[in-house]
Amino acid sequence: MIRIVIIGAGLIGPRHAQSVQVHPLTQLTAFIDPSPTAIPIAQSFNVPHFPSITSMLDALPRHQHPHAAIVCTPNHTHVAVAKELISHGIHILLEKPVSDSIESAQDLLSTINERPDVKILVGHHRRFNPYVQTTKTQITTNSLGTLIAVNGLWTLQKSDDYFAPPLGAWRADKSKGGVFGINLIHDIDLLHFFFGPITRVHAESIRPQRHRANTSHTAEEGAALTLRFASGVVGTFLVCDATPSPLNFETGTGENPLIPRVDPTKSASDCYRIFGSEGSLSVPDMTRWSYGGQALKGWNGDLTIEKVSVEGVDVKPFDKQLGHFVDVLQGRVREVSCSVEDGVRALMVVRAAKESLEKGMPVEI
Ligand SMILES: *[C@@H]1O[C@H](CO)[C@@H](O)[C@H](O)[C@H]1NC(C)=O
Ligand SMILES: *[C@@H]1O[C@H](CO)[C@@H](O)[C@H](O)[C@H]1NC(C)=O
């Protein structure tokens, strides 16, 4: 049994705890959180609560020390908590983003290099979404041929109360909030997962709607981006959180229970279109176009339209992510799906996109 502690009993911590309790090879050991509000949460899972990592290690006998920890603390504490765990040789599933600053994330990277025995998986759990996994398989099995380009969308309407003070006010503030760091970062990570690293980004601002109504809304509301990947793939991406639209990952896949899914038989819901030399794929409706099996490959021929079937639509990405973490810890899989380096890369693209908005020029990464 792999003993796992959850650090941080906010919204995501208990969700991870459920996955740990469901997985046959893992055992939930404790919740760690400085706040007493975590006590009833730990009780509801029938495990002890400790205010800190040291107090847990002091209180538990050595044979009950955790093998691994899932870190779900506030973003700005991720690096310090991870470094403390590394110093005790405890493996880590670190919630995204790696950090709130690239500098501290890079500091974590150098700590990791000193302890290659400690495994760290960054929790960009969308990589484990069944539509994403199926898309990745289409790409790696060459079903689309040589990859040429991608076109992506993350467009929807955020509600006013999301930005309302006191709790929501930081989201309206340019230095802390903004759709790039909160939302686009997830799409960036998936684009990296599919096509490898992005090396250049250019962002043209959309016309801000909230800022027009209330000038203290300074956070970016969206942009049209052009992207270049090291692999040679190019991409365009439109992001806007101020327009009523179903064309975004959450609405299309239904992955977030708070954002209703649209009925795919009544509405378009695609968020990525991927273009290759042998075919194109639209995600998550998983429509594939090609001239498969036809003598004439070209615009005068009829396109073959297929629905690519998706395996494991009912498997929860969080459960699947934990399963992958267990596979890594037990040596069945060598590399983590999303490393700290991958996490830092996504942060760097977000920072470059913000810089490009300011400068009105493409930014190299
Ligand atoms: C404008 O937005 C700020 C930041 O969210 C908020 O604190 C303030 O109450 C808003 N003003 C009005 C008049 O709505
Ligand atoms: C931490 O970052 C995530 C983006 O992955 C965001 O959704 C969340 O609101 C952030 N939390 C804080 C407190 O900044």
C-alpha cells in the first residue's frame, strides 16, 4: 500500500482524498492544513489531521510515514511545501500551477535535480481527460499524418459575481487575475502535451468589456494569439471570457461539474481543430476528416467523415491521474506525464503572452 497524505483541505484536497480512497493500491494517511477548518474534513475521511508536515512526521511512527503527498495548498506556497517534502524524500503530486512566480518555480527545478529519487507529478489533470487521451493517441499513432496546424478556442461568459468583492476582487486585478493565468494555462499545457513546446507567441487584445463598464477591472479578458511550436506546428487560439459561447474545453467535455455541458447533438462544442497531412480532427466532438481509402485525395473528392470513439468516458481524470502517479511510484511507468519542467513551461508561455499584449509584438520563449 502506498501511504498518501493530502496537504491543504480546501476545495481540491478532499476531491483528491476520494481518489486515494478509491484506488486499490493507495491508503489515505492524514490531512495536513494549518487551519482548524480542516479537522472535520479529516474526520469525514476517518484520518488524523495535523497542522504541519513536521508535526505529522513527529507524531506518526516511522512505519506510518507517508510515501507520497498531494499538495493542494494556495498557489504561492506550492514551492516551499514541495521543497520541504523533497527534503524528507516524500514523492509529490503537486497541484497546478507549479507556483505563482516563474522564479520560484525555477528554484524548485534546481532542488529537484539534487534529488532525482523523489518523483514529482504536476497535476495538470486534463492530460488524463478521456477526450485528451484519445486525441493524444490519434497524434502518436500518426492517424493525422504529419502535424501542420492547430486552431483553438476558449470562449465563454464569466458571471459578474465571479469578480465581486471581497472574494472575487483579485480576479479583476491585472497583477493577480486574468484569463491567461487562470484558464488559458490549461489549454497551453494541453497544446504542449499534443505538439511539444511553444517557442513564440503573439497576442492581440480583444476589446475588453468589463473594463469598459468598470475601469478597476484591469485583468486581461482575452486575446487572439498566434503560436509557433518547436516541432514546426503553428497555431491560432482565441480566448475570451466575456462572450456567451459553448466553444471551450469545459462546456465541450463536461469536465467541470460547475459548467454545464451542451448537448452535442444540438450544438457545436469543439474547442480544438487539429490539421495534419492525412486528416483533420475536431475535439471533443472527435470528428475526423480524411480521404481515407479513396483513389482521389483532393478537394474534388468526397471527404470521409468518421467519429473517433473515446475510451473510458466515465473514468474521472483525477482517478486516472492518481493511477498514473501510482504506476510511476511502483516503476511501471518511467516518466511522469507532466513534470515540473512542463509546469514551468506553461507558466512561461502565459508570461510571454502577457508581455506580447503589452508590447504589441511577438515574444520568443
Ligand atoms: C468595480 O470593480 C471593483 C473590482 O472588482 C469592485 O471592487 C468595485 O465594487 C466595482 N465598482 C462598481 C461600481 O461596481
Ligand atoms: C491558483 O491557480 C489556479 C490556476 O490553475 C486558479 O484557478 C486559482 O484560482 C489560483 N488560486 C489563487 C488563490 O490564486
